[in-house]
Amino acid sequence: ARMRGDDGFSTLELVIITPFLLAFVLLVVGFGRVTHGRQEVQAAAAAAARAASLANTPGQAQTAAQQEAAADLAQAGISCQSSPPPTVDTSQFHAGGQVTVTITCVTNLSDLTVVGFPGHKTLTASATVPLEQYRQFGDQG
């Protein structure tokens, strides 16, 4: 004769464990998205600083950096909502100087608020590139 006392327990265990497994998976996905976003914002800042260092004037450096940052973030699939444009520090834009680009990106994590993530996360990265010592620069205006 078969005992009937254990019928349905595996289903009950599955019902109890499933929410915890889903929460764990969402946590892993959330941390992965934040880490990937940080890496992509840092890469975009480095590419923008490099583009700015190749320009001949501070004005061209500003434009080149903003275009490169926007292109890199778009290519990576990073959506920066209501974020300011990249800041380009050209105060030392002369032979032997440097140019610094800072990118601030506000990403949307509202689909992960169930497991404790904030609705938005601000990611900031900065990169500095030296300018060549013996390079000729155009008008400083």
C-alpha cells in the first residue's frame, strides 16, 4: 500500500522556492547591468578624451568629444536619460597639456525595483589624455 501523506509536497516546495530563485536571478541581472554600464561609460569617456586630444582648437575638442561620447554610448546600447552633455576641460589645451572628459549618465533601472534597485542609477566616468609636446595647435579660441 502506498502512503498518501507526501502527495503534493514537491509542488509546494516549488511554489515556495520559485520567488526566491527569481529574485536571485533579478539581482544578478541588475548587478550585471550596472557593472556593464559603468564599463561602457568609462570606455566612452576614454574615446571622447582621445577624440578631443586630436582636435586643433578647444572648440573643436568640445564638439569632437561630445559627438564621440554620444556615438559610443549609442553603439553600446546605453540610454542616458536626462543626463547632461559630457564636460570637456580644455583649460590646459596646449602643447604638453592635457584634455579631460567627464561623462555623467543616468540609467533606468525601474524594471528592477522589485529586488531593491533604485529606479535610476547615476554612472560617472572621467578620462584624461595628454596632448603631444611638439604638436602645433590652431587658434586657441
